[in-house]
Amino acid sequence: MSGKLLMKLDSISYLLAHHTADHFAFLDHPANTRNRTTYYSTLAKLLFMDEQPLRFKAFMAPITTVLLALAAASNGGTSPTSLRANVPKATVIGLFRDIRGITAATASRRTYGQLFDWLYPTHFPTIRCCLEAYADSPDVTTPLLKFMAEFVFNKSTRLTFDSSSPNGILLFREASRVIVAYGKHVLAAGAALPNTYDHKYKGIWICLLILSRAMSGNYVNFGVFELYGDPALKEALEMALRLVLSIPLPDILAFRKLSRAYFSLLEVLAHNHTGTVAAQSTPTFTFLLSSLEAGLKSLDVAISSASAAAVDNIAGFYFRNVVQGVIDGPMPAGTVEIAEHARAAPQLFPELLRTLFEVVLFEECSNQWSLSRPMLSLILINEQIYNDLKAQIVTSQPAERQAHLAACMDKLMVDVGRNLEPKNRDKFTQNVTLVRHEYRMKS
């Protein structure tokens, strides 16, 4: 109600009609660039209370002028060199902070649709050109990439296109182009960077965020890309993995935002594109599973839960397609490869199971339910290894606790079948909870 009241004030009407730096000089002050996002997000929230399209068009007119000027300076978005030579960096920075704020204010299909129609396809060549022109300047690439991360984010189900609309696919294609363009620059720069986090890691975690949001937004039918030979999905996934592999695992774990974006993407990939993960080379697959093991030990609940979900999907894929075998039809992509990975690195899955047992049984964890979910999949992959591992875990404890722990763990598989049906999984999770509680009560 306060917003509707504000819209009746003459000062607010004036502000919505005269919101540029020509009228508010603070927008051009270098110290205020971050505040431009908040400023435009607040104004756009007020603007979107009015359902008149003409008012939106009038509000966006000054920003449209800036985009058209950038397009002219870059010869229609085809000359990054010309753009960099003729446009002040501050103009580009301010532009992307502004439109990110406006994007953040869209909370419905109507308001997001207005913004999408304004931006696409007219201005995306200019956006890509800005990225290529200033790829070595994190003060430009950071606001640009953060705008893209906001633009592909399906919060409040605002990205709901008509069933016959290709917009979801087109949006993902643009996101893929941005990720690939930025990734090529980072990989080409190699170690020749003045500040590793600002010039590399920060941009990478935002790219991973863009990809995970786009892939989990539920507005893209990814089967279309392979069906019609569109490389957008393949190129985005390959670039994301190349960027991840260019970062040492200790660094991924050390930087919280990078770590969260990385494990969030792994969760999405393992859930919707398990075959793609499985089809990677053995060194890459080993790195991914080793990082998931480290993620399971994280004190950040979001990271450990995402890691557990990813492990569950990968182990479940192996159990269904390798252990049980495909009953009818062709083998899913990645089946042969994941079997080869398990032969080449037989310790991968057992080590994950060991880590989960140690965390669930011996440590305080608020997300015990999430961590217990992948344990059944890992046990069913090789029950002999599970029995050996169980004995090792028991003997690793003080002598006075071993008999009690062994008795508790014997109850783990009571009434649990050799399958991954939902009811069976729930029964196993209940058993884990009971075993944990019984063991800890007497320890």
C-alpha cells in the first residue's frame, strides 16, 4: 500500500521521469557506482506498480539511448576495439549496474516480459561486445556478469514463456555465449593476472552461477540443443568445466562465494545431466568426485547438502545402469564411461561412503537427513566393499566403543531392500537416524 501511496506524489512522478545523472549528479560519482543498482531497483519496483507499457518505455528511454550509443560506437556490436576506444569505461559500468537493478525488480511474468522484449534481441549484440571489449577489466565484467546472473534467474517463476515461444532457448543461448566469451579470455590470460581473485575467480563464480541458474530455471528444454545440433549447451558445459579445472581445489574451498557457486552447479549437473558428468575423462571425473568428498565435510550446510545431492545422483546413475544393467533399450550416455572410471579409480565411491559415515555418525550436522540420502546408493554399488568399510570404521574407534558401534551398524540395513525406490530410501534414512541416535546416546 505504501508503494501505491508513493506513486501519487508529484516528487515520485518527477523522479520516474527524470532519473538520470543529468538530474541526479550523485550517479556519476565513482564512489556511488554500487548504489546505482539499489537506486534503479527501487525506482523500478515503483514503476512496475503501474501497468501502463508506455510509462515503462518512457522510463527506459535514457538507458535505450546509452545502449544505442554503444552500438553505434561498436559498429553495431561488431567492433570491441572501437567500443573501448570511444566509450568511457564508467558509462559501461553504470549501464550494467542500472539494468541489473531494474532486472532485480521484475517479480512477475508481466514485468519480466516487458524487460525481456526491450532487451532481446536488439541490445544483446551490444552487451556481448561490451564483454569482449573490457574482458580484462573486472570493474566492467563483474557488473555485466552479475546482470546476466540476475537476468537468467527464474525467481518467483517470472520466466514463464508461452508453450510455443523459443525465448527460453534463446535466453540460454545468450547466457552460453557470455560464459564462453568470458571463459576464453580467462583461460588465455593464464597466470598473467595481477590479482587472481578479482581478475579470475570472481568472474568464474559468477559464470558458474549464471549456468546453474539457467539450467535449473525450468524454462529450457535442453534436449532441443542436441536434437538440432545447437552447440550452446555443450559449449557452456565444457567451458564451465575448463574454468573449474583451472582452479586448484584448495582455492575453490577457500573462497566461499566460489565454493557455493561451484557446488550448486555440480548439484544441478548431477541431477539433470548425470550422463554428461559421467562422460568426462577419468582425471576430470576423479577431480569432481574428490571435490564432492571435500564438500561433504564442509561446515557450510548449503555446500554439504548440495554435495550430498550430487553424490546421490551420480551413485544412483551407476547403480541403475551399471550394477543393475539396462533392461531394455540403449544404454544412457555416460554408462560405459562411468564403469571405466570405477575400474580406473576403485577408491572413489568407497571413500565417499566412508566420509559420509564419519560425518553422520561422529560429527554434529544439522543436515543429517540430506547427508544420509546418498549412503544407500553407495552401499548398493558394492555391498562387499560396504561390509569391509563397516569393519574398518568400527575398528577405528576406541576399543570400549567398538562392540556398541558394531551392534548399531548391524541395524542399518534392517528391512531395507536392494533398490532405490522412494519408500525403501525413506526406510534406510530412518534407520540411519536411529543408528546415529542410539550410538551417540551411549558414547
